[in-house]
Amino acid sequence: MKKFLSLLCMIACVFGLTACGSNKALTEYEQQKVDAAIAIATDHVIPGIDQYLGTDLSEYTAEEIAYVVSETMGIDVDGYAFIAAIESYNSAYEEIGERVGIGEATATIDDKQIIVHVEVEGEKENAEAEIIFSNDMFLNLESSALNPIQTMGDLMTNAALNTLIGMGTVFVVLILISAIIGAFGFIPKIQAMFSKKEEPKAVVEKAPVQAPVVEEVVEETDDLELVAVIAAAIAASEGAVSTDGFVVRSIRRRR
């Protein structure tokens, strides 16, 4: 057990030394740039953005905005970044009220950027301004945003609301699932009710008695034979030897 505790202490010490070693000291040039970035953020950026709050910049191009800001505030900015910064500050001031002061400022530096955090004091509550500069001799303003600082009460309220919403959603889903499962017992009854049909009754009908069909037999006589017989009878009555001189055109029945 003691060996295990000793091993844990050694691991903690190693991680502590690693963390300490990661915070390397700044060079003199880096410290100068950090100090300059903090001064520009507190003395020029925040007060300068306050001057443009409520101003309609939609009629200007990004290049024109960068030129105007450079002439009025004395800093180089990206026009699009400055427009986004004004929108962020306008939204934040609606919550914190008017700015009444500027608090402490801290900065971090890496290979590409210098990030400055400035505490802004408002009438209702405080906020934190994040201002990012390029890590070079020009210190161009790349972006800026103002974020209201939430108090412990605000955090607890948001956490309680999130908890209530999450639990309420879970309970609603469980109720729906219970209702669907309970409806399974009624589904067979509903199907039986709709599928039930009356059985057809057997109907016995007497077949109609058909009268005997009497076929009329008509003896057909060949017309040619009848003509020959009549012609022979006429020839005999006239005393003729043959029927060559007789032509039968029609035959009629006498009553």
C-alpha cells in the first residue's frame, strides 16, 4: 500500500513539473508586445467601439471602415471583424447596461495571436471583453467580443432550467411510450370489430320449369325440282313433247 501511494505521489509531482515547465517566461520583445496589446485594448479599442455603437455601417465597405477606424482610433483593424465586434458589444450592453468603467486586463500570447481579456463594468452586471491582435509588430485587431459574466446565481438558475427541461422531456417520452404500450391491448379488439362480417345465408331457389320446345319441321323442297314438275305438267296439258319452250318466272300458291 505504501509503495502504491509513493507511486501516485511521484506521478503527481511529474505532472506538476510538466505544467510548470509549460508556462515559459516571455522574452523582452514578447512582453513589450503583450503590454502594448493591453494598452491598446483598454485605451483605444473598448472606448473606440463605444463611439460607433448604434451607428449604421451597412453603407460602408470593409476597406472604408478599416480606413476610418485607423484615422479615428489610431489602430489597424479588419473591417469585417470590426463590424462583428460592434454587433457583439451592442448585444452585450442590452444586458449589462451602459459601461461605467474598465477593470483588470490580462493577456496570453502564442505564435500567431495575442489574446487580451478585459473586465468591463456595467450598470447592471459586469462583462468580459476578448480582444485578439496579430502577434507581430503591427498588432492588427483581428476580432473582439463582449460577453456578460454570469454570476453564481445565474449559473445555478440556468442549471436548474436545463435540469427541468431535460427531466420534463424524459417524463413526456416515458408517458408517450406507456400510452403506446397500453394501446396494444385495444388494437386486437378494434381489428376484430372492423373485420367482423355477417355470414351469408343459404338461399334455395327453385329452378324455373322450362316448357318443352316444339321444333317446327319444315320440309323444304328444292325449287328446281318443283319448277321441273310444273313445267312437265303444263307441257303434258298442251300436248308438247318437251319443256324447252316453257319458262317458269314465278310460283304462287292458290287457295
